Amino acid sequence: MQKLIGIALAVIGAVAVSGIALNRGEPINALWILAAAVCLYTIGYRFYAAWITARVLSTDTTRATPAERLDNGRDFVPTPRWVVFGHHFAAIAGPGPLIGPTLAAQFGYLPGTLWILTGSVLGGCVQDMVILFLSTRRNGRSLGQMARDELGPLGGFAAQFGTLAIMIILIAVLGLVVVNAMKHSPWASATVFATIPIAMLVGFYMRGIRPGRVLEGSAIGIALLLLAVVGGGWIDHHPVLRTWFDHDGPALAWFVMGYGFVAAILPVWMLLAPRDYLSTFLKLGTVVLLAIAIVVMQPELKMPALTRFIDGTGPIFSGKLFPFVFITIACGAISGFHSLIASGTTPKLIRTEADVRLVGYGSMMLESFVAIMAMIAATLLDPGVYFAINSSLAALGGSPDAAVATLTSWGFPVTIGQMQALANEVGEATLFARTGGAPSLAVGMASIFSSVFGARLLAIWYHFAIMFEAVFILTTLDAGTRVGRFMVQDALGQLWEPFGRTSWYPSVILASALVVTGWGYFLYVGVIDPYGGINILWPLFGIANQMLAGIALAIATAIFLKTGRARYCWVTGFPLAWLAVVTTTAAWQKLFSLDPKIGFLAGAADLAEKLAAGALAMDRAAVAGKLMINLRIDAALTAFFLLVLWVVILDMLRIGWRAYRSEPLTAATEAPYQRTQYAGVANA
Amino acid sequence: MRDRQLMRVIYLALAGSGARIRDIFTGASGLSAYEQYLAHLHAHHPAAQPLSREEFFRSEQTARWDGVRRCC
């Protein structure tokens, strides 16, 4: 019976995928994509993941997990499988899978969709599950510790330093997305600002008024957030109040930096923890609501399967389909960041090794599904509208008039009137050049929601979507700055001991300031960049994230090679090889491409030349110096990421070679076998 | 009409997995942490005096945030 279901799924999946691939020239329904996704995930989960756990990992249900052996009721707690699933999913899912697919839709719906599906089933889900399993077998050790134990001090250092660098870039790019969504939008700004006192109110409620009552506090918070969305609309219509919330990019960037700094030094209960509760509930609620709305609405995709921009001339970001679609969509297909979660808290909750497949592979499937929905939300817009929202004006000729002319000449017709009508409907002054992905996703989500739950409320739904993304992003920004602060304090503590004390205020302030300066710099330059900044920062983030995934997969492959599972090493070795090819090609092009739109160094040289020749407009000439320095720093970072990736891969190959030659290796670090005491589990 | 049937199917699917959904929400938010702690203390250290809900929540909230807990 199970086999019959499997075969039926395979057939439906194959029909859906070929339906997507072959249906050229006419619009296709989003349901095909959803069907293909669900079938592929199910096949991947039932067959591939089951095969990996049984044959490659050899999960053993009689073996006691660290949660059972080290149970202390706090961090090591044997937890029911669906509860661990929820915990893990909430931790791995952030704004990444929403933004990446939105940007990658410039190539058409097909490349991104195929990469999200295959990348997750064969790469991302496998990485998350394998790292979760390996960490569970090692008492919940972190990725950095595993790198040191299994590869050596060099690999360990690379993993740790890479983590800090990726954190800085991630926060900068997410900050830029929020700033671009709030720029000159009193409604969006007022709503996003309101989330801060609301989170603090919930914090005080859960701390002082009704301690520990998370559900009550969160319910009040969510109600207030919805009120803030409506209230923002009222402020937007008020002639005086609206000017208080109407700010340009640099002002908002300074605000975000100040906010990040304060959030990193305040006690967690005041801002971080309550915001996290709110964002978790919003996240789960909105994901479910969006899935239902897409199934009910059954929208047709208006974006072609492939656009002309696969040749690398895209207005949203430059670069050819290969390798840049694989860099742009990191989260949702394969995300190295997840390996930090899969090797941190989650393995300490796993009750039995049988749950590793659901928690590791299953959570990533759901995240990938979120990415698919983001892709649908981007591609159901009129392509002309989609490009007008997501491209900077500089990339389309300099003004809205030039932009619609350029887009229409490219075969994506759009008019000023159409854009203005849409902007009026969603309650914004303009939708031209709202780069970063958030506004376009919000328009897509708003049109899905409003067609299902009430067409008159487009403006409310739009600002709900903006608020939803901002809450996500600010949560990552808070938490990331804080983690960065701990890392810097740890490093400084090795220079002078008092700096290592996590609650010594001079050290707290210094370390927080260092971290905020790090990402604040990239954020600020992104804001003043006339091309929008996203086109530079997002690929850098993608490269960093894939580098981290490469490190995680290299650790897993090294462990397979060391423990006599060399014939299965392709399970992680194949995605690793693919990532190495993709990341190296992308990094190489970002460094050495002669096209100033792609290569960082060529871009800097081009700016210098134009500046010297006086060929730049006044406003661009004013910032050209800063942009040039920034492009060179970006180039140095890219080179560093590339170096780290290859150091780790070569370290892994060295271990493989020694294992092949039967030379002595560092001892296995797996915790010794102990039989589980759970009745029934061992026989299950 | 078709939409109404679809809604019904979705409703039944959600209702059928109610316990599962509750578990997912619980895990995502850490709602049942205190109950788990009490159960653990009861099972392993029956003589110990448990923390109150307030005390537990305070110590737990600080401990929850000392590492990478949120992703991209």
C-alpha cells in the first residue's frame, strides 16, 4: 500500500514538473507548482531521507540520545517529535526564503523553482538532517567544535570566523531591506516603529504582570500589532502626523543602527524575547494563511518561464543564470546558517534518533515550501510591475518615465498610470524602485490575501505584509547583533580577560558598538548607493551562506570518510561539489569579471575612471569615493570567503586521503553507545 | 461552490491534525517548558524544591539567548 502511494506520488510529481517545464508560452497556474513541490518533498522524505537515515547514518532507536542521557530539565530535554519540529522550524525560518526567490524571479519562474525543489531535496534538507544527526551523536556539539574535532584547528578557526563574517553581512542586507520598505512611507514606518513599544509592553507583561504566561502576552501583542497596521493608515492620512514618520534612507539607516545597538545591550526579556514570541506566532500563522489562500485563489503566473535576463543583463542584480540563481536563492534551497541551529539547541531536545528525519529533513522541507510561496507571490505580478518595483531607477534610465519606457521596450509593458493606481491602492506614494524584495512580496501577498479574504483591504494587507517582514527581520537583527557581540567579547577576552565577562558593561558596549559598526557600515553604503545596494549585498550574503553550507557538508563528508562510510560520501559530497563549483564561479566573477556591473574591482575601477573624467552626475559623484572603497572591501570579503571554503575542503580531502591510505586519524568523537531506557522505543 | 468544498477539505485537514499543530506551536514558542521542567524534576529529583513559574521563566529567558538561536 505504501509503495502504491509512493508510485502515485511519483507519477503526479512527474506530471506536475513536466507540466511546469513544458507549458511554455501560456500562463501556468500556481497550483502546478504547489503540486510539484508537495510531491517532490514527499518522495524525498519517504524514500531518499529514509534511505539516508537507514543506510548512511544507521540511526539506532535503541541508542539513548543526549537528551535522555544528560536530561537536566533545561537545555537537555527529551521532547515530543512535533514539538522539536516546531522549535527547529521557528529557529531556521527567517526572512531569507522570502527575499531570495523574489529577487531570483527576474530570471523567470522556472530556474528558481527548480533550484528550490532540487536544492532542498538533495542538498539543504540533507545537510540539516545529517548535521543534526552528527551533532546528536556528539552530545549536541556546535558546528565550530565539530570542525575543530574532525578537521583540525584550521578548519575550526575557519568555521568560527566565517560565522561572524556571514552574520555581519546578513544583518546589513536585512537592515537594508527594512530601510527600503520604510523609505518615505509614513504608514510603513509608523507601523514598524510601533512594533518596538509593543514588544516591550509584551516583555513587561510576561515579566511583571503575568510572569511566564507566554500565550496571553503573545495574543495581546499580536492584537496590538494588527491595531498598529490599521493605526499606521490613520497616521498616513493625518496631515501633520505623517510628516513625523516620513524619512529618507540615511535617516532610517541611522535609526536601525541605533535600534540594533540598544537591543544588543538591553536585557533580553525587555525586547528580544517578546519580539521573538510575536514573530514566531506571526510566522506560523502567515505561512499557513498564505498556503490556504494560494490553494483557494489558484493564481496564474504572469511571469514567463524564462526571461531574457538569463544572459546576465538583469536590472535587479547583474550576472548570468549560472551561477547567480544558485547564489541568490540560498535559504529555501540550501542554507549554511541552518547547520548552526542543527548543531546547537535542537540536538539536545531529540528524544530518539528516529525523530532526526522529521526534525532535520522535514523542517527544511517546510522552509523550502515557504520559498516556493514567495516565488509564486513574485511571479503572479505583472512582470512590468514586478521589475518596476524591484529595480533601482538608475538601472532603468534614471526616472519613472524612462523606467516604463525601458521596461516596455524589453517586452514587459507597464505604464505610469498603472503603477500610480497600484500605489494608491496599497496606500503608498510610489512603488517605483522599492528595491529589496519586501515591497514586491508585500504587493504579491496583499493581492493573494485580498482576493481571498476581502478585496477592499489591499492597503491593509500590504502593510500587514510589510509589518510581518519587518518583525522577522528586526528579530534576526537583534539576535544576530547579540550573538555577534558574544563572539567579539569571546575573542577580546583572549586579549584581556575582563573583556570576556559577558555582563561587564564597558565590554558589552565596546563589543556591541564594534558589531553594529561592522554591519552599519555596509548598510549605510547600501542606502546611499544609487543602484540600491541590494544588488551588491545580496550576492555577497549568498556567497557567504553557501560557504558556510560548504563547511558543514565538508565536516559531514570528512566524518563519513573517517568512519568507513566512504562509499556513501557522495550523499554530502555531491551537494558539496555543486556548492564548491557554484560558489567559486560566483566569487570568481564577483572578483575578476571585467563587467563593472558584476565585478567588484571592475566596478570600482569604472567609477574611478568616470569620476576622473567628470562623467558622473553630481549626486553620484558625491558618493563615488565611498562606493569605491566599499566595492574593494566587498572584493576582499569575497576573496576571504572563497579562501575559507577551500581551506576547509582541502582539509577534508586530506583526511579522506589519510583514511584511504589507512594512516592514523584523530580519534572518533562520537559519544559511546548507551541503551535507551524508554519502554517501547527500542522495539518500535 | 468549488471554493466552499475546497475550504471544507482544508478545514478537515487542519482539524484532523489539531494535536500536531498544537505541538508545533508549543515547540516553536517554548510554551510547555515549565511543565517539562516540573515533570523532569518530579521524575528525577522528587525531593527537590521546584522553582516557581516566575523564577523558572526568568532564568530560562536569559539562558535561551546566549547563542545562535535565529537564522536568516
